[in-house]
Amino acid sequence: MRILSKGSELPFVHKSAGWDESTNFKDYDIVFVNLRTLEAAAQDYDHPYNESDESPIVFDSGDVTTFIRTGGFLVVYLPESLTVSMGNTTTKPKKSNTTTLSQMGRHARQKDNEVEPYDDYELLNWLPFSVDIDTDESGESVQTIDEEWEWFFGRRFDWEKIINHSTHESSYNSETIAENSYSESIATKVAHSYGSDDGYVAIIPPDESITYSDFVKDTLHHVFGIETNVEGRAPPAWLSEYRLPNEEGIEYSIQEKQEEIEELEEELESLTKFKKLLYETSTNLEEVTREALRELGFTVDGEVPGKRDGILHTDKTQFALEITGTTGGIKKSKGRQLDDWVENVVAENPDDNVSGLLIVNPEMGTAPNERDISIEPNVEKYMEQRGDYKVLSTVGLYHLVELNLKEGTDKGDIEEMFYQDDTLLSLPEEYRDNGDGEV
């Protein structure tokens, strides 16, 4: 949707027009009109009825009718008072947005000297229907009728006026947006009776607690479902020829700091990647597991697809690796997979001492301190029978990496862990900080 702002410069709409600029309704779908700016600058303009070069350019009522009949949306942000004093007087007959054809004929026949000079102007006189503001009632205890405007009227709102829409014709119908405690309208929506089902004029009272810019942004978001994207003009090519004092020095400092930031970001990423041991699975888990073992000082071969997830080298044994994550416990099927990997390594290295190491991230959807890391008897029996294979949890591996980064670990102590009698490996005693130290 194309958006026009009349009376206020806004950087996030398609076009902003001042009161000295004419605009074409047909080019836009939503038009915001800030009458408060015209109210504030009224003394700077010649009276609109004089139609001079110094007169403010207001909308034509016929254009407004066509706009809303064809589905356009017009949001009018009200001034404090509908009547203002313009900078110069006029002797033109007063216009009415509900003037009949016969009345227009009479006005046309009137001579200018038959009209006493006056300077008052009705700020909503360009609408094709009449709107009155009554100051006898209070707008406190507001109830929002239209849910699309709950964001605006649902908070504390104080406007001691009521709005009356009336017309001598049946061409327009109104709908209350918000009302006071006396069920009298303080905001209204007016549509053409024979026009599009969508088009209307929304007449909204001002709220001093937010800026007009925020009012427009929030209206686009809540009422029309449009998110604003503030973008300015692209700098022209010739702008690079203009340099301000110390601009180059500041740019150089920014570049230096940016390089330092990038180095720190790389360092942070190299550390935080080990957190993947606690929640990842598949390829991501395999890669970070091999890196974690290398961080502890071990030589680890990479994956050979269809043959193994890697080989962990120790002084005594080569461990074929099966690395996996699971939302449940440690499965026997992974033991069978590990057995296949061991056979492949033995076939390639018949003279080496080869065993198997299942590194598993069990119950990975549960916080590590809440996991029940254990191995079922049938799984443990299978692992023992097939080659005294071992099981290491990635939670334990994470703790070892954490300790190594914090205070350093001894590679020899960690290597001894892989030769434990138990199938489910435990942290070396010197690195335990809990009861059983299972990893």
C-alpha cells in the first residue's frame, strides 16, 4: 500500500506533503492528515477562501468522496479546536461541506461587498460531511468499540470533547471507534453508503503522550497491518569528496576497533561452539566432538562416511568412534553400529589394538543437570561381549573441556579414563565435582 502524509514530514511513508503542496489522492491507498500542524501555523497563511498563493492547500471534498468510495483510507488527526483564525481576512462567502446546489447558486450570485470580512476557518470544512466537536462533555472513562484501535484508546486517555457526525443526506454513515462513559463518540469512522466496503475516514483525537510519528507508525501496524521501514536517500557519489575535520581519524579508529571486535567474535565463537556438545546431534555433534577431543590434546582422525565417525588415537589403543545424539537413553542399535565401525578399522589396521568408543548426547532435550545418564544392562552386556567397548557422554566431555579451558587438564589422566573397567566411563577422580562422576 502507498502512504501519504499531509501536514507532517515522515521518513517512512511514500510521500510527505506540506500545507503549501498539492497532492493527488489517486496515487495513494492510505492518507494521514495532521491538522494540528495547520492549527499551529494558521496565522502564517492567507485565508483558504481567498485562494491566493499564500493560502494553505487543503483537500477538495469531491476528491475525498471519490477516494473513500473507491476503497481509500483517510486518517484525520484532530486539532484542539476545529476553528482557527487565519493570518488574513476574507470577504468570500463561507463555504459548507453540506451546501446544497441551490445554496451554491445563491452564494455564486452574492457580491463580495455583501460579506463582512472575517478570519475564522473551519479546519474540517474540506470533508464532504459535517463534523462537530462538543466541549460540554468529558472524554474520560473511554471505552474502545473498534478492537483495531484498542492500542490507542485502551490506555489512559483524556480528551474532554465529543464528536458528532451529521449530514443532511444519506450518502454517509458513521461508526463509533471509541466512546466516553456517556456512550458518546470521541472517535468515529465515516464511510460512503454506496462506495467500497473498505474505504473510510477515521477521525481521531490527539494524544499528547505519544509523538505524531509514533501515532502513524502504530496505526499502520495495528490498524492496517503494515510495518514501517525507515530509510533515507542513498548518499550521492560526489559526497565522498567532502570531508569534515577529524572524520578520517574517527573512521580509522572505527576500523581498528572493528577488527578487534571481529577477532573477539571469532574467539568467542571458538569457545561457545563446545556448547553444541550439550544439545546437538548428527553432523554438528560429530564435528564438535572431534574438536573437543583435540582440545584435550588427542589426535583424532576425521570421519570416513560409511566406515566410522573418526578414530581417537591413544598410546595403547585406536578407538573407532560412533558419535550420536538421542532424545532418549543409550540404544543397543548404536552399539551394533559401533561394532561395524570397529570391524572396518581392524580390516584396515590388522596389526593395531582397536576398540570402540560410543560418544553419545543422551536425553538431549533435557537440561544436562536433570539427565539420568545411565546404560541399560542389555546394552552394557552387548558392548562387553563385542569387544569391551566404552561409552562416553558428551556432557562429561563438555565438563572436561570446560576444566581444561579454566585451569588445564592432564592428557595422561584423561587417557587413563578410556581404560576403565566400566562400560559407562566416569570422569577421572581428580576432575570430579559431584557424587558419581559419571560422564
